[in-house]
Amino acid sequence: MRKDNILHEDELLRIKTLIDSANDIAIISHRNPDGDTIGCNLALRYYLKSIGKNVVSICVDKMKDYYLNFEETNLFVTDADFLQFDLIISVDISSSHMLGFDDLEVDLSIDHHVSNTKYAKNNFIAGDACSTSFLVYQIFKYFSWPITRKTATALLLGLYFDTGSFMHSNTDFETLHVAAELTKLGADKSKIVRILFRTMTLPQIKLWGRILEKVKMTENGVVVSVVTIDDVKQCGAKISEVDRVIDFLNMTEGGKLCVLLTEDDNGIIKGSLRTKNDEIDLTAISKLLGGGGHRKAGGFGIPGKIVEDTTIKIVPN
């Protein structure tokens, strides 16, 4: 079954009505932002600004430095007076917790997470889409909104990120078709690949080496590693430079799923989950731990610190 019209016509028309009736618009990306939520935010931002809307891109967390190579990512803010906006849009956000703003009323949520809690006034969710950027592309195509070179690059960034550079099982004919169309429209794929996967600082390389050195695999095929604040400091790295090493752990032969536990300096252990196994649903596992995600990728955060012994433990503060 083709997913070209993954959102129903009445849903699409409702999205357009909300946008047409607003002048001051906030677009929110989820905390600890990734390529999909950033790409969707940028694509909508570029278009809405081009038709005269006042647009503010917001994310409670600062993005990784390498994302700043994409046009206008430096204009994201971490907070705002939300009363000034006629329309508040969230992109790629499955729950109100991931907004990072308490008791915020969102007017429009566009998302592809099966675990979406439908926290917004209007929720446009397609759990079988490979990424939220795929949905935003469908919105652009349905209304014949122009897709410029920078818009195409932003959408391809989201598509490329959430499919694991087209290696995850959510990559199908429609995914590759959209990627081809975006490339035809001028999307800079080489820039995306270079920024996401082929550029690392020396401290980051040292940190990844330490994480990979600690890898263990249980009898049940769970691949696990940890990174502590001390590891980060001793390598002269940033905590954000842990990002993406989880995909290397997921390559372990014989591994059914992999877990990376990262200790931050706020007393929180962040867990990242990945799997290649079609019988494992990380959405369910992440929800049990208070997090969220997809079938193949998930995450969670719990208070505590990492104590390394003969086994790996998380202990309360």
C-alpha cells in the first residue's frame, strides 16, 4: 500500500486552515533535538517566512554544534513568551514531556511516533511514516508549496537521520522515492552525510574509543556500554559528542538490541536504545522506562549515577 497520501484530505485542509489564520507562529522541536525534528522545523520555517509569517523556531535544549551548519539553525531560541503566538506547532514530538515546557498548550502536532499521546489540540499522526520529515514533505506536495534547495536539504536531513542513512527497516520504496525527489530539487546530500557521519573532533574520537572499549554483550544478546561524566572530561570532549556512537554498537554481530547509558552533570542517566531485530519493539521498552521513540530506536532518562564494577549499575542519587 502506498503512503503518498499518508494524511487524509480533511487533516491536510485543517493544517492549512490553522496556518492561514495565524500570523505569529512558533515551531517547537523536541528536547535533545535530532535531525528529523530540526529538519521539519527548518522546512516549515523557510516556507512560512517566505509567505510573510512571523516565525520563531524553539527548542528547550541547544542543538549539537554540527547542526549549526544548516541555514538558520543558529536562530533557534531556547524559550519564548508563548502568549505572543497565534499558532504553536510541534514537530516530531510524541509527548508533552518532550516539549520541555510545562503546561504548554500546543495547537498543532505533526508526528510519526506510534507512541504519540495526542497532547495537542489538533494531532496529525502517522505511525507508519518513516519520519516526520516524510509527513512534512507530503504537506508541501499536497498544497504545491515551493520546495527550495534549502528546504529540500532540511527535509532530506530528517529523512536521512531517521532511517539511519537508509539502512533501517523503515526504508522502503516511498522513502527512497521521496529522497530521490528531494535530491532532484537540490538537496545537498553530500553535506548531510559529511556533517552527520564524516566529521568528528579528536576529543570525540577519544571518547568513542572509550565507549567502545567498555562494550559488553549479555547471554541474551543485549549489547551495552556506558559513558560517565569523568570519561567525557578526561577525553576533553562534550557530552553532546556521545551522539551517534549508538549506531556503531548496533552493528555488533549476534546482538539483539543495544543500550548506551550516558551520565550527565545534572544527575540524569540518559539511555539510548537501538535494534535491528524485527521481533523487538523499542517503543514499548522505552515507554516502560518513561521515554519514547520508534520500534527500532528509543530513549529514556532516569535520575541516578553510573557505578562501574564487575557489572554495570544505576544507583539512586
